Amino acid sequence: MMGFKPKNVQPISNLPVGALVKDITTKYYGAPIIWTIADKNHAGYPANSVTLLSKHILTLKCVDAKEPSNDNSDRRDNGNNRYLYSNIGQWLNSAAAAGAWYTAQHSADEPPNSANVWNRYNEYDAEAGFQNDFSANFRNALLSTSLTVIKADVDGGGTETVVDKVFLLSTTEVGFGDESYAEGSTLALFSDNTSRLAYPTALCVSNSEYTNESLNTGSPWDWWLRTPNATTAHWQRRVSVSGRRADSSATYGNRGVRPACNLPSSILVSNTPDTDGAYIIRWWMPISNLPVGAIVKSVNTKYNNSVIRFIVGHKTANRVKLITEKIITLKCFDAREPSNPDSGREQYGNNRYSQSNIDQWLNSASGAGAWYSAQHTYDEPPNNENVWDNCNEYDAEAGFLANFEEAFRNAILDTTIRVVKSSVDGGEYEDITRKVYLLSNTEVGLPNEKDVAEGSKWELFSDDNSRKAYPTAEAVSTSEYTSTNLATNQPWYWWLRTPVASSARAVRFVHSNGNLSDISAYFSTRGVRPALELPRTVMVSDEPDIDGAYIIQWRDN
């Protein structure tokens, strides 16, 4: 990486046309390929894509080899200019090992071996396919692109569509105009002859059997286009050393190759370039690759206008369990229930989690003021009258999931959780299914309530210190309750879902010292740390952002 380690990332679509990018593990001749952004959302190319073109000429190769058995004498002696069947097109789209990329594309086709290339220069039948030294991430990200290609008169004229992931550009796309028919449209990178000039890499020069005093890294060189000279069977268009249109026989192995491809515009790159001027492509990995304790975020999922940061709390065979890194808000567990015949619940709220205000709010995506509906006969919303000391009512808020982008909501797995029931509710426990939930005594590594295991302990929690949680700045600033101890640099209390089984109103919470404690449900001074579960296949960036969080990538982005 040449001494550079990116600290944050951005979508590749943020970069301007002409910017350079590279994947440090996608190579040719053993060196990372540097690409130039040639266009963005180019007409006729895949939607939401960025078009890349190798900055330099990577190699000298023929477009197609001689075809000694071809009935057409020009193709027999000088190669075939039908791009659909070309050696170069097949090679560019192969990841096969050395000597294994070539298969005949038509009855007279021949490999580009020493006998079949011009003057025996730069045969490549024994090479590996061009994509052989690409990273799996880069290969998997390549978008299939439908290309319009002219057919020579000998092939019936007109055009045909070729679908490739890596390809040569056309005369139209580099700004030369059409060769009888339009082969796409001009890419934004090209405006004049100078913009079409390309220089070979040092490895291109040193690996070429063909030599010329003008073939050097400081001088422009010719490079192939996919367009045929349609009046011939073997002449192929190219960009000359002066940036003008020219052509050569397809079998000439002394012309350059500048591959092009399309990547999704959501691909991430480093925020600043490496020492060679190229922004580094950052790839994705399954969230299950992250260790317990890693931080993840989805940049468009927020609460109180701040991106929610989740911590990986536990991993199973198919799931990754997340909990908010910090206390994101202070809220009551459940409001007073003035009509409840149980005096404890009448005055101090209800500790039955399945009917609690907090459970309903956490699992609602409804708009402001619309998330609450009575869960039982005596239920009441957490409005100003029904919460402790008229602090931190939340009946007028939007549901918690309303703050999530749709892709995140859709990815959250249904989770069946076990919850102790207090004796007034019949005791024992109940199993309920939720998207978002509070953790239990058991899950945070504290003693079971009435010997009931409410799930299993999460790996994240090993001692008191691991249970300590700090409020976000927004949790502090939006709280109507204030205390000198309620600060971002001090641990605070946070709710569990476990009731005190002998009580109708008391609920367990994690104390600021990491121990177990309890308080009445209507107290709105305790913090909330929502938990949820995602499939282990959800993808995240392979490196954290500047704030230390790995970025979740949703499939529909």
C-alpha cells in the first residue's frame, strides 16, 4: 500500500472523471492495475455504474491470431476483426490459469501462439487469463456490460451485441465518431487527441518481445479499439501515438491493450489517494468475519439525527447479534396504568415485557405519535402524565424503527426471546418473537431470575466492566432529566427486559457499576440499548471508517 493506510472511505461515484483508482490485490504482470474513471452512469452501460479504463497500456498483444484454415485469405494471413470471436476478448474475460484460457470460438479459430502472431511477437496463448490475478472481490464486482459492436461487411454488416465484463472501447466511445453505426456514445474522459494519448507501463515495455526506441514509458503508444474497419475482414481500429484514429491488422502484436470495465457506483474507495495518486478500492466482507466487540454502522440509520453505532455482541452459526454501543436514549420501561387494579402497576408501571411501552416502541416503524396502541385493558401511553416526574415522555415520538433505512429494517431477523413473568402474571416465563429487544439478566452474564435462563450469555459480557455503558451526547442533551453524573464520560444505568419476578412493577437494569439492580418500570431515567440480529452474510467494509466503525453495505444500495 506504499505506506498509506486509508482512514475513511467514500463511494467511488464521489470521484470525478479522470480520478485514478486501484485495488491493491488486482494485478497484471504482478503489479496493481491503476484505473482511470472514464465516466459515471454512462448511457447504455449498467445503471448506477462507474466506468474504469486502465490508465496505462498494460500489455502489447494482437486482437486476433492468424486463422490458417479460414476460407477468407485476409483472416487466414492477418487475423479476424470480428470482436465477438476475438482472442483478446476471450482473454480479457478469463480468469483461467496459464495456458488454459483459450477455446476455439468458431471453426477456423486459432490461439495467439508464436506461429499465429505477426513476426512471432508477443504470443499469449500460454499466459493466464487477464483476470487470473484479480482479487475475488474485484472479479465479483465486475458488471456485465452490453456492448454494441460493428460487424465487417464480410460478416453481414450492421451491428451485434456482445456482453462482456472487461472489454476494449469503440471508436464512438473514445470520441472518434461512428464507424458506419454508433457503438455506444462518447465517454466523458475523451474530448480531444490529447485526452486519448496513453503510455505503456514499465512492465509492458520490459515484457514485450517487440522493441522500438519509441516504446518507452515516457512516450505515447498505439492502443487497440474493438471497432473493425468494416470494409475489411482483418483491419482493426486503434488510437495512434498522436491520439488520432488509425488501424492495423488484427494479428499485430505490437499494439497496446487498455482494458475497460464497469463497477457499481456504491463501491467504496479511500478518502485520500495513495502516493501514486490512486484512490484505493475498499472491499466488503461478511459481518460474521468481525470479532465480538467490533463496531458497525449503517450510515443512513440514525436516532436523534446521529448515526447509530452497534457493537457485535455475539455470533452463532447463522446470526450476528448486535447491541447499540452506547445508551442512545433515556426512557421509561412502561408508563403508569391509572386504571389498573394492581396498585403497583397503577402507580409505577407494568413490568411485563411483552406488553411494555418500550417493547412496542422498539418494534415500530410508525411515524411521530403513531406507534402506540393499547396492549391490554389497562395499558397507557408513556405521555407526560404517566412517566416519572414528567420526564422523557415518548408517546409523541416516531417508532424506533422509523429511523432505520428500509434495507436495514428488512434485514433484521425475527428472534424468539424468553422472558420471565412475574408472579402476578402467573410466573414462569413466556417466549415472544421480536425484531428489536432488550437484553436479559442471562444474556449480560448476571444471575438468572428465578432460575430461568432467558437465552444464553453473550460473549461480549464477561464482567462488570464489560457491562458498563455510556450515554451518547444526544442521549444526554435530549433528556429532560439531568444529573451531574449523566454525562458522556460516565457510565449510566440501562434497562434489561427481565422483571423482578416477585414484583408487579420492578424491572432489572444494569447499574452504572456493571452490577444488577432494579427500579419501577415508569422511571424514565434509565437508558435504552436496543439489540437485534442480522444474517451472518450481511456485508461490511473490510476496514473501519475514521470513527472506527465498519460500514454495513445493503444489497439494494
